[in-house]
Amino acid sequence: MKKTLLAVAFLMGVPAFAQDKVNPPVPPAGNVTLPLEEYNRLLELANKTPRRVESAPLPYSIKRADIKLKVASETVMGTVQLQGETFNHGETKVALTSGMTILDARQEGKGLPLEQEGGTQMAILPGPAEFSVVLDAGLPLGIETGRASFNLPVPSAGSARLTLVVPGDHANVHLTPGLITSRESENGQTTIEATLVPGQAASIWWATREVLAPVVPREVRFLSNMKTLVSVSEADIRLAVLADITVVQGEPSQFRLEVPVGYEVTGTSGASVDSSDVESGALTLKVNAPGQRAHQFLISMEKPIGVTKADVPFLTIKNSQRETGEVLVEGVGTMELTATEGGSLKRMDIKETNPYLRSLARSSLQSAFRYHRQPNENPTLALEWTRFPDSSVLAAVAERAVVTTLVTNEGRSLTEVKLTVKNQAQPFLKVELPVGATIVSAEIAGEKVKPVEGPDGNRVPLLRAGFRPVGSYEVSFVFMHSGTPFAKKGGSEISLPKMDVPISILQWEVFLPEQYKVKDFGGDAIAANLLPESFQEAEIGGSGGGFRTSTGAGSIGGLASLSLLPGQMGGYIVDPSGAVVAGAQVTVTQAETGVQRTVVSDSSGRWVVSNMPSGRVKIAASSPGFKSIVSNLNYDASNPTTFSFSMQLAATAETVEVQASNSVIMTESRQIERDIKQKDTSNASAASSNVFSLQQRVSGVLPVRVDVPRAGTSYSFIRPLVLDEETKLTFTYKTK
């Protein structure tokens, strides 16, 4: 029975699985005996709905369109290859293209019949299957004055590519919408490749030249401005010529200039340069836009030399109606160069030269000139130079290092290093810390920076973003060392790190707790009180550490010295025992104008005010626990001298006014300074402002906890000319 059903379905020409409903044939009259299992299976088959065959959502798809066209005469001819796929069974009508004149159609090399519906070329293709159709097509070409164009209908495909050949070298073809991906010129033709927008017509056009009757060419007239950079190096002389040409009349297709004898052209460039050629000692520059009114060329050439003198050649464009120019001379390396001008060449300031010409220079500029070439007076320039051997230049140097070290009762030390730096280009300071030491903070010109830890040592930045130092500036860092705890007595050692920047003078103040008696200092630094008078009077530094020079008062205790410049006034404040008074307030008032200047004495009792004119002044000094003192005197700004005062103890606020003459006050000042010098014969001294500043920073600014001593004794040391060396200090101690 099953075989009979399949046979009947095949004879009807319809697949059995494609029928919506199958009616089994009626058997002849009679009874048929079947097993129950077979009977149930037949009922199941009869009641089962046949499977429907779903159709594709789209009858076909064009995947790719390759269009190849060539412009000939007044038509555009070529081929359109369409690749795609049909999805339905049986014949499918496929829309190929519209808006083109189809001359022939082929599929797999065989002719393909087409039909037209509403201006669209249609093809009947079997399916489901892939297809590739090639159409021979043509389009009309529109020609206007100086322009040719045509519209290209683009098939609705997944992607569309165009290859177009137009007549003419370097034809500037435009296309919209779409994107030109390549452009080549060969044998008088220009070939472009482009990607098109599927389903949107593309407009294509390019410039053409009409063939006109030959006319007499107009005379070419142009002006030239030649800006020349002359670079004198050890082995050669190089010329970089920036030529600006302004066309006044005609359409020049090329420009020629003579190449100086011995020189070799190393490069030519310019927006309008098509090609360049050197032949018979002349350089020819061909341009791609003869109608352009302005041209700019950059020409470079060089000549080897073995002498220390040379004449600079002046390049000139042939047939220029007027020529002007500038010459800029640079010397590569260390040299002394002399330039001697002649003819129409005139010297000028380097800053007045053309900025584009200056931008070509890479070395030191020596001289600059300008000229206007005259028919009977040509410019001349003779160079002669003396070369000096190059030497290494320090990238950075520290004019001064002021170091402050606080030593705790546990033997730990906290050290602040302040460097006054002159920096050319060094980004980091390499710091090789002692074993067990770590950097806790760093600053550049008062702003915090982050130190960097490397395998060969720590790095403290010398520059930061947005900071462009002009002169000297301060770089500081603080490091902490674990050290060795103090015993009742024994010896100890403190060291400073190696730094790879040369330090002119290192000033080191060590602050030790008061319960330890320290002696027998040794190491690399020199105790400040042991320095000779000549060194004490030399200028060795300034800020923070209190190391100052003295012209009239002399040095005090080997460290405290005072240097007064014209217009400055200063001196010392002491108590009745001759000990210095730190933190005393000194106010200087000009009697004529009433202008006041107030300062505070430092840890050595010194005070200084500046910008003081000559005349009658009043000096008032006050400090808690002392009687205030007021002195009136005449001041000569051209001959500054020191004015020192001895303040008396007072239970309440009292003021003592001195009306003595200048000679009496100056005599008292000298006596006070002599007393201070006689008392301060050891290296021990009161702590400076640097110690107080570091103590305050530890209390809340630095990210560490250190129980620094609040009372103690400072010891000052100096070491000159330090470069990448560790500075050590040893001493013995015992508990008082």
C-alpha cells in the first residue's frame, strides 16, 4: 500500500512531502485482515499533518558589484559584474540594474536573456543557487567648458567597487558619494579605484583641457625672494634655501637655477613641485600648476670642506625680474665665526629674520643679513672661523646644600637636604641613601613631588610638569635613618647620601639631644669654627642655614658672619651676659617719611633690613623678658655698618631709649661683637631656624612619627666641592 501511494504521487508530478493533504486510494470492496500494530500505524500516518515548506524571506540577494569603466571620446563604456544568490526553488526574477544602456549580458560565458520592467533590467535565474552575471554597459558623457562628468547608477548590492580610466596625466577626478581609494597615472591616462554607496547614484567629474588653436605664449615675469640658512659644521657647509616666487605674468612650467661649484643638491620639495632634475650644473624645478600665481620651494645642498674659511654662494632663479633675500648663518659646535659682508648685502638683527627661516636652524645663530640684488652689485659673504674642541657641559649643578639633621634619643636621625640648583636639562637627582634610610618627602620650589625608587638608587625629581626654571631654584628632600640606639657612652656615625649633582658648598647642622655630651668629631666635613678667617669672610651661602658673610663685623664663632651691602642695615642682639638673643623684633623707622621695616633676629642674634636710604632713623628692639631699647642715629646708605645692642632683663615691659651719637653706638656695637666672638669658641651653638622648621614639619606635615628632641645643641660643619660622594660624621658621646 505504501509503494502504491508514492508511485501515484510521483506520476502526478508533485512531491509527496510537498502536498498539503494526502488522500489514500480506496481499496476494492472486500475484507482485509491486518495485525493490530500495523492498523494502528496506518491510523497514525493518516492523521499526521504533512510538513509545510517555508519560503525564503527574500527571493534573491546581490552580494557584490564590480564596475569597470573607461572614458573614450564622448561615452563611458565598460562592464558590470554582479555576484549573488537565489533562495527559492524554481525560477526567480532578479533585478540587475537601471539607468544604463545594456549591450550584452552573460552568465558563465553564455548569453543571458533580459527583460525590462519600468526601466530596470531583469533576468530570470534558477534557484536556489549562486549566480554571476556580467553586463556590457555604456553611459553618456557630459562635456562642458574645462569639465567632463557623468552619473553612474550603482546597483543595490552588499558592496560596490569602481575602477575608472580617464584620459590625461594626473587628472583630478572627483566622486560623490563614495571614496577614492587609489589613483595612478601612466601612459597619458589616470586610473582610480573607489568604493561606492550601494543603491545611490554616484556623480563623477574631472577637469579637462580643450584643444584650442595655438597662441603665442605670454612673456613670463616673476619676482623671487631667497631666504638662505648657511650651516657651518666640522666637515661641510650646508645651504637650506627657502624660495618664494610670485608670478606677475604668464604661466611658467619650470624654474631654473645654477648649482654652485662643488655643491651637491640633497633635496627639493614644494607643494607645486612635480619633478626636479640636475643637468649641466643647473637645477630645473618643474611645477604641476603653471597657472598658479605663487610657488614656494625648499632646496638643500651641501659641500665638503677641509679649511676654516669659505665664501657663501647666493642662489638665484634665472630670469627673475627682481630678487631680494635674507641670509642666516649658524655654527655647529663650539666655534668663533667671523662674517664679512660686501656688495648689496646689509647686516641685520637676527630677531628680524623670517621666522620660517629661523625655524630651520638647529645650532647657535651667528649673524644675519638682507640684500636686494642689483644689476651691477652682487652680494658677497666671506666666512672665517676658529673651532674649539667640544667639552661636556654639566646638566645641573647645586650652588649650595644646606643640610639639617635631628638625632633622637633612640639614635634615629631625620635629615633635610635643601639644594639650590641651577638646572639645564637634568630631570632627576640620583640619591644613594645609606643602608636603612628611606626618603619620606620631596619638594621642588615649594611644591611636593613624588620620589622614585629604582634598582640602582632613589630618584628625586629636579623638574615637574608646568615648571620652567629660569635661574636658581630650591629642591629639598627629607630622609629618615634607623641608626643605632645611644648607650650611656660610646661612639656614633651619621652619613649623608651620595648625590650625582656637583655641590659647590655643603653646610651641615647636626642637632643632638641635650642629655649627651659630644666630642671628638671626625669624618669628611670640617667643623665650622676651625675654618680660617679668609674662608669665613668669603661668601659661602645664604638662606636658611644662617651662614652669612661679614665685611665690618667679622665672623662670630667661626660661623655667624654678617655682610652688609649699600642700603642695608644690620647687627646683633645680645643679653647682659653676652649670649645672643634669638627671635627679638627689630623695627627700623625713617624719621623723614615714617616708613617702617620690621625683622626678627635669627638663632645667632643677627638682624638685617634692606633698601634703606640715608638719613635719620630710629631702631627699636624688643623681646619677651627684656627691656625694649630704642636708638636714634644718622645712617649713611653708601657706607653700611653694623649696629648691635645689649638688652637688659626686665620683670615688666620697660623701654630704654638711647640718644647717644653714632660713634658711641658703633663703639658699643664693636664691643658686643668682640664679646660674642670670645664667648663662641667651640663648634657648639644654639639651634638655627632650620632645626625649628624641621621640628614643626615632623609634628604634622611629614608622613612619619619621630620623637625629635626639643632641647639640645647644634654642631655646624662645612664641606666644599662634593660630587657623588658620601659625607660621614663620627663622634663620641656620654650621658651628662
